[in-house]
Amino acid sequence: MTNNEIIIPAYQKVTLSPREAAAYSNIGINKIGAFLRKPNCPFVLFVGTKKLVKRKEFEKFISNQLVI
């Protein structure tokens, strides 16, 4: 805990920021952003105008892909 912040590992979070998702998956931030802009993206969660990545759905999406 630093400065009264709780640090939670990415693998325990329900949602990730696009930057966290990029670091977590070793996929570039621009590619993550492109996925999040697609209609019917299975792992995007809108919080107002902010886009978050649903971690479990993102992991399922990646595991079903051969090429990204």
C-alpha cells in the first residue's frame, strides 16, 4: 500500500484500463484501442465515456484467436 492506495494485481481485477490490458497481454496499446472501437466488442465496458476491458472476456477472446 502506497499513499493510501490499494494495489491489486492485474490477474485479480475484474476490469483493466486499456494500458493495463496492453501490459497484461503483451499486445500493443494501439491494437487494444482498435479492438475497443469495434462495434460489438465482447470485452469493452463503458463507464461514461471511459472504456475499460473486461479481463475474463478479454482472456477468452485472446485464447480463441490464432492471429491478432
